[in-house]
Amino acid sequence: MRVLLVAQGPSHVPWLIPLSWAARLQGHDVLLATRPPHVGQVTRAGLPVAAVGSEDRIAALQNEVKQSFVAEVRQRMREEGAEDGFAPTEREVLIAGGRKMIAIADGMADETVALVRAWRPDVIVHDTGALVGRVAAAAAGIPAVGHTWGTTMGGFLDVADEGIMPQFAPLFRRFGAEPVTGTAGWIDPSPPSLCTPLPFRRIGLRYTPYSGPGEVPDWLLAPGHRPRVCLTLGVSEAGGGGLHGEEAQRRLLHALTAYGADVVVAVKDARDLPGSAVPSGGRVVESFPLDLLLPTCAAVIHHGGVGTGMTSLALGVPQLVMTGHMVQRHWGQLVRNAGAGLTVEATAGADEVRAAVKRLLTDPALRSGAAGVRAEMAAMPSPSQVVGFLEECAAGAV
């Protein structure tokens, strides 16, 4: 069996690495396709990769989507007589997100379809943001399987209404294929207590944290006398809100210092911490694998990134989610409902932040809740078991 996996961005590639290796270790031919800037993530994981897409075209298409979204929201607000502020509805934000993913697919489509026609895979697995995989599969007449990014929020595309499909359908017809709504199923590592009910076939997958290679330093294994707390900004764009605000970082660092925590600030680049002083005795680590760091931590504080959140859950570490926009709030709500963590708005005052940090470090119910979710995840099918589903798809049995 030949399996082509398609990922669109830096925070999406790690989700496909464990399944890629599982298929390869079972003797299948595996190729992972992603945008040119992210090829290095795949090669560092020891997997074959193909670069697809034009960054200039993607940027231009996304800018068109943004301008259209702003114009539509402003028109709706004028019609409603609401002229104060820019206030899109949740539905408008979801539709805009879908259109953004379609724009990315458009910018990746020519190279991806050409790759599929040349390499001739038997099945395509695409992440939530790489809808081009569905287009390429339709163009080649082979099955497509979705792969969520730890939250089923992206599955709304399979129940899409007129707000999304008019932009998606022409992309299929460009390659002589009929538009396809839905896939053979969605591979979903979401634990049961965090699943969002949506009407599509879900194939459970045990989440295997993958944050890239790294060397274990001596300090990581040395016994400590203070609770270690990881503060991380993730790999998302710095403009994403939440913990990327300097004032939010300052309040958190002061609160952690007050409770005597051993703070490790994990960032992609230390320049993501403008003006923030790391507490005495703390440290900054750059591009360090979270799956090595978090097992030594009593808690993690992050920006609402689903990758960070899922890694924390898989390792049973309580989390505090500092939210700044809708996707972050969605993840924080799921974690809070599962009893595995807390949420605080990034704009919260110092007193609220101190109270949240204190509870994060002292409330045994949060550690118990995180342990419960970890047990749920451990009971889910392994990547090697999910390869069997891909074999069924390739054989036409699904």
C-alpha cells in the first residue's frame, strides 16, 4: 500500500508523524507532503517528504479571504445598525476559517495533484487544514481520510452549508473531479471526554506526542525541590493573541515567582519574549521537545495551542490555558469541562492570574482530572492499529 499524508503548516505536521512511521514500519510506502517552509520538520523525523504549494499564491489568496470576510461583517453590521467596533459572530468566524483553509488548498493544489498522479498512492490522509488532500484524492479517484488536530472543531467542514462549499467546489472541477463533501472517515486522537459531537465517522487514535528530536540535558533529570512549571508559547504565529502579549507574560511570571515555582519558559525563539524577565533560577529553552520536558513538570501554562494541550493531557499534566481568541477558548472550555485544567483570559488582572496559578499548583482535583483523561487516551487504538483502517480504505472495503 502507498500512503500519501498531507499537512499544511508547522503545527500540523507533528500530528501525522506517528501514523506515518506506523505505516512505514508495517512495510508500506509512505510519503508526507507539506508546504516548502516546513519540509525540514519531516526530514528531521526521518521520513520522505515532498514540497507542495506556492507560498506567494497562498498569501495572496488568504489576503483575499481576509478582505472579503471584513467586508461581509461590516456590511452585516451596517444592515443591523451596529456601527461600534468590529464584531463577527461565531458562525462568521467558522466560515472565514473554512475559507482560509480552502485558500491554502488552492495554493497547494497544482503541485499536490501532480504529485498524486506521478506517485500514485492508494489512499490519502490529510490533516484538517490540508483540504487539498481531498481534492487530489477526488482527482485521482482514490479514497481520502481526514486527520483531526486534537479537536474535532475542523469537522464542521463535513457538515458545511452554503457559506463554504461555493468556494470549495470549483477547486475540484479545476482538476476534472466532482466536488466531494466528507471523507471515508476522520482519524481523531481526541479523548472521549473532549470530543465534540459531529455527524461523521470517527476513527479513534491514541495520541503519541511528537515534538521533534532533542537531547536530554542534565538539569532535566536532576531532583528538584520546587514544583516545575512549563510556560510555553507554542509554534503558532506571534499575532495569535493569548500568551504572546508581553503584559500577560509579565503577570504570569510574577505569579509563578510568588509561589516559588521552578519556571521553564519554552519558546521556538527567545526573541518571542520581548522585555520579559525570566525569574531567578528559571531558564529559557528554545525549540525543546515538550514530550521530554512535561513529564518533569507539575503544571503547564500555555496559549491554547491544541498540540501543547494534547501533549499535556497525554502525560497527565494539569494545564492553565490563557485564551485570546475563539480557537483558544474552545480548547480551554474542553479542558475545563474535563476537569483537567483551568482557563483565564490573557487580559485578566494580576489578582485573577495569581489565583489561577495558586489553584493550578495546589488543587489535587486538577491532577486527578488530568490523570483521568490520560487513562482515556492510553486506552485508544495505537497508530499501528489505525494503519489497518487505511488498508481497508485502500482495498475499497470502507
